[in-house]
Amino acid sequence: MSERNSCPACFTNDVLHCFVKDGYDIWRCKECRTMFVHDVPDAEVIAKIYASDNYYEISTDLVDRIKEESRRRLKILINYKSTGSFFDIGCARGVLLDEARLFGFDTYGIELSSENVKICVDNNHHVIHGYLEDYLPRTPADGFDIITCLDVIEHVEEPIDFLLTATSMLKEDGIMVVTTPNYSGVVARILKKRDPYMTPPEHLNYFTFQGMYSLFKKSNLTVKKELTFGYLVDSELDHVVSKYAPALLSPFEPIIKPLIPLGLRVLNTMNAGVEQEFYLSRKDK
């Protein structure tokens, strides 16, 4: 086990203990308000999480949502890069890569699940098993046109090293997309340790907008576009209502359930939704 005594986003030592979640101490940075797991378990412990049989299982409605979100991102990305090489970090079963190929991109990826890698390779994507640095020898000499890193950086013990590696793999005029749960958001501020993304030691970092901007600055990246996103499919909505709504409100469930998706849409228009998304370019462009 290793201990982190400074903020993983802005690196200040001005941090304080917030609470304990699932046996892990959660600290918060006083400067950028990013929270993080103080006592990071050994790599072997974390590896067991990702090796579990059911970790990568997702329902059909979740797959449909991933496809929809993938198309939305690609419609944004083609305003910057309409062709070229598309590299997805943590590509899972390749749903984003499938959509990217339909848009005309050459598709590449790195993934921790050997089963998912096989699915991607069988679908003719250039995907290998391993961590980001394992792809460095395979990176094109001038880098990738597009790199996506969706809901990955919250899992990483040293996010600055991770982003610097990713940036080194990006073309000088390339575009990178980074998403992560939004701990500047209204929902996270209300739920605190009960937030559904507060899942140590799977998630080690809980970033605010300010924290992400600090990381990007130190990673030679400039934000070109930012937004928040997130909505619930039916299976998630049922779970949220049963978990977070007080029992005395159960008679009003038919009214409450439609209000939750509406509320999330409103938060996204205010840039205060549950997940944050950044489109980035290299400063040395």
C-alpha cells in the first residue's frame, strides 16, 4: 500500500481528511477541491478488481447508451479531425471504435480485459492487452490524430504521468477527449460519500473542473471545448430511486422517476452534470 499526501490534480500539500468510504480514507484538496484516496492498495489488489468475471458485464440498454454517446462525441470530433487514426484508451469491447470506424477512422486501442481485446481484434480493430505505456512502441511516429480517454483517469494512481504519456502519443495537431465524473457537480456535492462514483479503490481520484484544468496545464494540453453529460437508462433509474429516495416518498415514485432525467438534462445545460468532458489540443501545436 502507498500513501498519497498531496493532491493528484494540482499537487498542493494543503489537503485534509474528509471521511472513510469502504475502509479507505478520502482526502480533499483545499485548493482545487479534488478528492482522492489517500491509502492506495498494492497493484495486485487493484488488478483483482479488473480481473473479476462480472466487472465488464453491461446491460443491453447501457450498450445502447454508449453507442449514442459515442456518436455524439464523434459528431463533435469531426469538426476538428474528419479522418485519420483513432486511439481509445481502455476501449472495453470496442463500442466507440465500432462507431469511429463508421465515421471513417482507422481504429486502435489498449484494454486490460483479455476477453474484450479478443472481441475488438475479432472486429478488426488494432487493439492490444495491457496498460497505456505498453502501446508506446506501437505508436505512429507522428502520433495519433485522435486519442480518447473515457472514464479512465479516475482509476489512475498518478494521473499526471498518465496524461503526459497520452499527450506524447498525440499528433501536434491532434485532439484528445477526456471524461471523468464531475465532482464540481451538484449531484456529487449533495451526495458526498454516497455518490455512486465514489467507489474506492476502483476509483482513486474524484476531480473537480479546477483540478482537471490544473492537470491539463501541466500536461501541455489546452482545453478547446468542455461540457457535462450523463443520463440514466431505465435499469439505472430504478436503482437510483430505490437507493436514494426516502421510503416515505415511495407512493410518489411515478412522479419522481420522470423528474430525475429532466433534472439531469437541466444540470447539463448549466454545465453542472454528473460527468465532465474535455476536448483538448497540444499547447505546442
